[in-house]
Amino acid sequence: MTEIRVRFAPSPTGALHLGGARTAIYNWLFARSTGGKFLLRIEDTDARRSRVEYVEQIYNSLKWLGLNWDEEPVFQSQRLKAYQQAVQKLLDKGSAYYCFCTPQELEERRSRSGEYKYDGKCRLLGMEQINANFDAGKPAAVRFKIESGITEWNDLVYSNIRVNHNEIDDFVIQRSNGIPTYQLAVVVDDIYMKISHVIRGEDHISNTPKQILLYQALDEKVPEFAHLPLLMGTDGKRLSKRHGATGVNEYKALGYPSFAVFNYLALLGWVPKDGNEILSPPELVRRFHLTEIARKSAIFDMKKFDWVSNEHIKRFNNDEIYTNILPILIEKNLIDNEPDPQLKAYIFTFIDLMKSRLRTFQQFADRGNYFFKDPTVYDEKAVRKNWKSTEVNERLSILLERLKTLDTFSAESTEDLIRNVAEELDVSASKLIHPLRLTVSGYGVGPGIFELLAVLGKERVIRRIERGLQILPL
Ligand code: GLU
């Protein structure tokens, strides 16, 4: 059995986007589930668009997702010699030929014939003509010769794919400036890196027959191919900026846990046979089978993503959440640097109360700000709904006086008291609870009110009700 070796081959022309990350994840899962190797290749032959910053960004996003690679990354920009040698081999064998047609000539002939494919003009050039062209200083590209026939492969996702060679023209493998084209570089590198399985986006399906022919012409073993259906938005269109954030780094900045991003992307096109959907990377590795990837297009649905993320937050233990949210709480000035043990214990209780409701680490600071700072603004919609008249102020003032008398300020004692006051005032408890929640948190919704009161403590609660009574209704 040949060793399983796969690669992720991004072009560093932008940050790592969700589609690329999913391709990387499937490659990584396949390698880790088969004891194979996961490698990285930076496809930076396009010097104009490639940037070192993007290489760094891609590394960082991969590391953040936990997609560790097994060997030093290969950079295409450093492998020009190898490409030129391969081109020479193909020329020597007669599988490739020099083409002196200029872009203008090609364009002219194309518009005259209406045929986009290369017409094979330079295929017929004899040695003498070729030498004369070189002597005259004419630049030459190199084209790969396509003979008639059929190429087929058994795609691990798309099953059998057959392509008639009359659909392929003599494509360029080396430009007149000596730079190889994508088709050639990919094949030469996949051979060099001993890649056994090429797992990549479906947009590369049309490249695969060309690449198979190159392997054959270079007398090399053709790897297995698995093409991944593209990611779509819920509107059925290819996923793009229009659908929202598309960069992995953006989701990191939004505070999504990396496990959630990893998990959700892994589910876009594949669901474990046992039906479990909420899984950590090691749990995914144990279940992953490349051939189970579905052929249908994968829909990126933000609602489902948020659900997955919330499930992961619920699964984290409080220590893990604490480590992740501490820098955010500090950055947002909700707490000063290192908390003392008392504040740390308070943060743990806060995590307990909030974690079932949130989907990002960032939300602990945004939606949970009132655990640390008295509210200064109140949700207007909730005020309009629950604080229609100053009658509310009267009721809440009565409740306030009674709360002040409580010696133990627990979930049980506050609940008893609130229910008693409601009965005495002959209103439902919710008539007290909603306005109370607004004054203590600024929000219309949140965790269970009695637990919340107990966690916030008597002093904060009293102070906040007093302030709310002065300001509300808005
Ligand atoms: N660099 C190519 C891309 O970003 C990948 C090529 C390949 O996987 O063969 O789409």
C-alpha cells in the first residue's frame, strides 16, 4: 500500500476563506483518520497577486483551526527549476512543443474561426523554423500535445468521470516568460510531494483530465482524486462576501470557538453515519470517511452554524471558557487585568449562567456586560413592551423596599419575596419580573431572573433598581 499523503495548496492572494478551510479540513481529516500525512503547498507563482502577509495569515488560520501540517511547506516560487526540467522532458519526448503565436495572433484567429480552442498551428513547426524563430528572438510558450482519446477517472466523490479529448486543447504549460502554468506546476509538485490523494474544490474538475494526461506523459502514477462540492449560501448562490463574513480570521475575531468553525465546516457535505453532529476534531477524525462526502452542493447556513457554536460553548468546561473570555473582558474594560480569586469565582458563576445562551466568546462580553458594569442603556423595545406607564414605577418601588429588607439574597429568597409581593399587589409575577430584569440588566431577556439577582448580589440590584426607577420609562 502506498502511504497516504495529501496536501492543501492555497494561493496566498487573500486570507483563508471558508471554502478553502473546508478543503483543508477534509484533507486533514483524511490524513489523520488513515495515519497519512497532511502537507502544505503555497501556490505563489503569481508574483503580482501573492503576498507574504497572506501566507502568514493562512498559517495562522490553519493553526487556529488546529490543522497542523507534517512537513515544511513547499513554495512554488522556489521550484522553477523543477518545472523547467519537467517541461524539457515533455519537449524531449515530443509530448510538448514550442508555440510562437502571439496573443494578438491567437485573438485574431479565434475571432475569425469562432473557435476558442488553440488551432494547433505551431504543432507543425519543423526544427528549422523553430530555430529561426529563436534566432529572431521570438518569445516561445510551451504547449502540451493532446492526442485524440478519452480520459476517465473514478472520483472518490463524483464517481466515474469521462472526458473526451476533443474538449481539451493543447494547453500552455510554460508561458513565454519561462513561468510554468498552474496545470504543470501542480502536477510536478504533487509528484515531488508524493501526493496519493488530491482532495480539492469541484471547480478543479475541468483541470483534472489535463493533469492526468501530464502524469501519464511524465511516466508517473496518477493519484486518486476527490472533488468537493462548492459551498453555497442559503440562496443557492456560490458563497461570497454578499452572504456575510467569509474569512476564517473574521470568525475568529467575532469570537466563534475554533472547534465550532471546524465542526460546522466539516459537516458541510458530510454527516457522520451515527448521526452525531456536535463533535470535536478528534471525534470527527474517528468517524471520517472520504467516500462518504455527499455530491450535492453544501449550503452554508448561519443559523445552523450558530447552533453548532452554541452547542460547543455548552460543552466547554468553565476553565476553557474562562481562558478564552478573560482577554475579551479585559479589552472591553469590563474588568481590570488579572482578577482576584473573588472576582474569578464571580466570573465562573457568570459563565455558568450565560453559557447555554451564547454562541461566541465575544458575546460573553457583549450580552453579559451587565454582570460587570451597571447598565447605562435599556433595550427600548423591551421598555415599550414592559414599562408602559408609571404604574410600573409604583410597583417596582414597593418591591425595592421589600428587597432591601432581605437578609439572605439568594435565588430562593428573592423568588419567594417577588411572588409574595405580586400576590399582595394582585398582579402576575411577570409584571414585576420584566421591569426588574430591565433595571438590573438593561435587557428584555436573559438568564433566569432569580439566579441572576443572587449572582449580582443585593447591593448591585438595589442600586440598579433605584437608577432604573429614575430613568424609566424612557
Ligand atoms: N491553488 C489552487 C487553489 O487555490 C489549488 C490547486 C489544487 O488543489 O490543485 O484553488
